[in-house]
Amino acid sequence: MSDPTSAITCRDCGAENPAGRTQCWLCNAPLKAPAPADESPLAKEGAAPPKFVRSGAARTFGLDSLFLIITLAAVLLGILSQAPGWGALFAAAAVPAVVRTVMLQGRLKQQGRPMDVAQKIVTFLGSFGVAALATVAAIIVFVATCFPTGFLAFSAESEPGFVMAWVFGFAAGGAAFFFILRAFWRRRKI
């Protein structure tokens, strides 16, 4: 590591920066030169070490959350490269599950009860199951709406009818997806 006498510790994130820098390399917060040893707040007997937390700090990811998201992205890319159709279905279920897990984690963290890795995994898997159910239901509603409308348009030999079949199918499938997620993921007081 660097020489501790020439390093400046960021007061916001705790990262060690070389002497002479004006901004932290990690969080871009302005740096202040280190206080001489006799003026340092830690030099006083019984002084508590500074907390490296900004009062209005933006949400950040922990290393465990980052690993979980990278793992999910790797699995998604693997599925997309081998079976693009299944990859699209996996993505349709995984993205809402990740968003819900991150939002729930943020709410719990604000309340001072951060989630551990096992809770994050269980929350994601439960959310993924609900999102997968909603995706399958949306596909069923799409097919049930699109095909009859398309057959009617085919029998009338109407070109705009085919477009309307797709529009109605996507609208009905999207509505089914939204309402199923809304029914299972009501915002509860935590």
C-alpha cells in the first residue's frame, strides 16, 4: 500500500488517496489535507474514529449485491447465447425480480435493518418465481387475444386487422403481467 504519512483518507468513503490530490479517487468528494498529529481528532484521548458515511449519501451497492447481479448477468448472457428465446423469457422475469430486490433492500437499509446475502437470494428467488408466473400468464393472454383477433382479420383479409391483433395481444399481455405483479407485490409496511 502507500506510505501512510503521504496518504489522505477520504472523510466520505474512507478510501486512501495519495498526497496532493484534491478529489477522492473513489467517490470524487473534495479532500482536505490531513491534520498534524497533535491537532488530529483521533489524537485526543477517548475520541471516536470518524464515520465514513455522508448524511445525504446516494445508494450504493455492497460487494455481495454486486456479485449477485454479476452472476445473474452471466447466467442471462449464457442463456441468451445458447437459446435466445429462453433468454428473453428469463430476462422478462429476472429484471423485475432484481428491481424489486434492490428496492426492498434499500428500504430495509434506510430503516437500519440491512439484508444479509441469504435474505437477498431468497427475496430474489421469490420475486423471480412471481415474475416468471406473471410472464407465463402474459404469454398465455397474448396468445389467447392475438390469435382469435388475427384469425378474424385473416378471414376478412384485412391488413390493419393483423396489426390490431398484435396491438391487442401486447396490450392484454402487458396488462396481465402488470396486474399479476401488482397483486403479489403489494407494498407492505416493513
